Amino acid sequence: MEACNAYYYASRDPLGATGDFTTAPEISQMFGELVGAALADAWTRGGAPRDAAYVELGPGRGTLAADALRVLRRAGFRGAVHLVETSPVLRSAQAQAVPAANWHDCLDDVPPAPLLLVANEFFDALPVRQFVGAIERRVTLTPAGLAFDRDGDIVETSPAREQVARQIAARLHASGGVALIIDYGHEHSAPGDTLQAVRRHGYAPVLAGPGEQDLTSHVDFEALRKAACAHDVKVTKLVTQGEWLQHVGIDTRAAALAKAHPDRAPEIRAARDRLCNRGEMGELFKVIAIHSAAWPAPAGFE
Ligand code: SAH
């Protein structure tokens, strides 16, 4: 999964109508603006440290960073921007959207600072392991192509995701700050096979075309929470994306945008619904925050 996704992301921009999938920031500027507003508010209430940095994991085309930073800059934030991205194709897209950014291969390379960290649809792309009973399920090469070596009741784990959650928590504990993690997944650890491949906006067989389709699985937020708690940080409750966006003011923002651009009102309404409604992204996608003990919980989790 790791090798397939590394090749997949390094060799294309998979986002948008002509790609394989569309993410929340690509649906509407409102998403990134509200993330920026929540971070600006947390930063202000955290004492507005001048050395705080905006850090994003897996920033895609840089759309979320550009929208969030527009709001953060307006709130007086002048800190550095660090983007953790391995794909050269996406790094060059990000350089168009956020010219002043610094790029890194992993969070460990980001210089220490109080963090305003965002990860949207990043964790789901990190690799999982699957177990049938006590035995790890593996992929083998058969005369007919790639195949799983066993079937049965599956339990998934993701040491890679837990490691990043621990790294984030260690950073927050050491230097302060907040992290917003947005992804699709479930609140409680549960058995089940959630590995899936996405290609041209639909599901594809997971072992078909290795490196030519996006491999993802549901994020186990309970496992992330436990991993983060290895350090002395606070983890908020988990809320659905729809609830969170409404708590932080998507309806007010949608109304303001529609007033400024009456011709675009139906499009703005449709984007708001796609981001918030059940059956669209509103319920499957979840938001959780991690923050240092000295910083307040970001808005939207009360
Ligand atoms: N956050 C963006 C893009 C999500 S797609 C959005 O919401 O539109 C996943 C992103 O994570 C891509 O930018 C991909 O290149 C990056 N990525 C995937 N695996 C990574 C890894 N191991 N390290 C750093 N970036 C990674």
C-alpha cells in the first residue's frame, strides 16, 4: 500500500473532475476558510505566539493552505508555512498556490515551533496492515496476477498512522499549538476490511493496477487518540464534518458569499450541502483536534 501510493501520488495530480477523487477544499473555498478561521481563533486564544507555524500534512494542490492562510493572515498571523509532501507533482502545484512555503518529506524535518497543523485526507492514504486471526494477510503473485494469501475475518491496524499521531502529539507537547485532523473513518476501533481503491470517482478492485489508483482505508480515530495520548496533550471529542462546519459558521459564510456573488448562489448552496449533508461528506468524514495543555481546544467541538 505504501509503495503503491508513493508511486501513485508521485506520478500525477489525482484531484478534481479529471482525476480520481475530489476532496473538501476542492469543493469550495469555504472549507479552507473555516479551517483558517478555527486556527486563527485558537492561535489568538493561545496567546498569538509570533513564532507559530502553519503546518499541513499532504496538502494536495495547496488549495486548503491558500484558503486557510488568507484568513490567518487577515487575523495577524505572520508565521512560516511548512508543507509535508512527498509528491514532486503536487509540490509544484502547491508552489503555485502557496509560493512562500517550505517543503519537507516528513513531520520530523519541520523545525520546532508552536503548531497550527492541518491534515485533511492525509491519514487515510497511509498504509494499513490486515490480520486474519493472528496471521498477517499478505499479497502474493499468482499466475492470474496479484491475490491475497488468505481470507476470513479481518482486523486492520495502522502503525504508520499511529506513528504520525504520536509525532504530532510530541510536537504539541514540546512547543504548544493545535492540530486539526479531518478524514473519513470511524470513532471506535472495530474489526472489518475497509481497504479500498478509488479510480475515476468510483471504486475499483484493490489489487488491480498497483500504483495506478488511490488506495485508502477508513481511519480508526480511537487508535489515533490512543497514540496521541502517549504524550501529555488533550484530544477533543470526535465530531462529524457536517456538525463541525456548521459549528464554525459555514452557513454564515455561505450566506455572505452568496450575497457578494448572487449569480453563484445555487453553486455555493450545493457546495455547502455536499460538505455537510448526511449521505454526502457530512457524516462519513470526521474532525478531531489535538492541542497542547496550555492551548485552548479549537472551536467546533463543544
Ligand atoms: N489534503 C489534500 C490532498 C489529499 S490527498 C486535499 O484535501 O485536497 C493525500 C495527500 O497526501 C497528497 O498530497 C499526497 O501526495 C500526500 N501524501 C500521501 N502519502 C504521503 C506521505 N507518506 N508523506 C507525505 N505526503 C503524503
